[in-house]
Amino acid sequence: MFQLTDTRKETVAPVPVDAPSFWGTNFQASWTSNTVVIVVSRLVPSQTVPGPAFEEPVAILHLSPQSALDLWLLIGDGLKRHDDKWGALATDYSTSRPER
């Protein structure tokens, strides 16, 4: 079970989180003026031999654009700390994007 740390108390204690946990390998996002939808999928091996793997959606996350911005900043800060400690991460997608 995943646990969060409750920092509001004088002594820090783990707090169990009773929520499903998903493993994602692929993401798709769509935007409207007031909603950001992120579909998280994972690759599943084919049941036939030989056969291609396919994507299976495991979670759909609906966010306001403001919450999406906060999530983007939170993840960016975490990746910056990871890069500083362990070196830069690279994926096929990140290396194929034009510089911003």
C-alpha cells in the first residue's frame, strides 16, 4: 500500500492511502478551455505467439488547467532534483522534440 507522510503533525508518521495504484508506460493528453484529460496506458504483451504488444488504458485523469499546471511544476521540480543527483533522463520522445 502506498503511504503519504503527514507533515502537519509535530512527529511525521506515514498515512496509508487506500486508492488504486497503476503502472503507466504511455500517456495521451487532450485539452479544452476548462479541462485537461490524461489517459495513462501500459503495454500488454500479445496472447498470441508471435504477436505485437498493445496499449491498455489503466487510468483517466481529469484536471483543471490550473491543477495541470501545478502537476507539471511538481513533476518538473522532481525531475530536476533527479537529474542533479543521477544525471539527465532521456527517452525517444524527449530526444525527438525540438528545443524550446
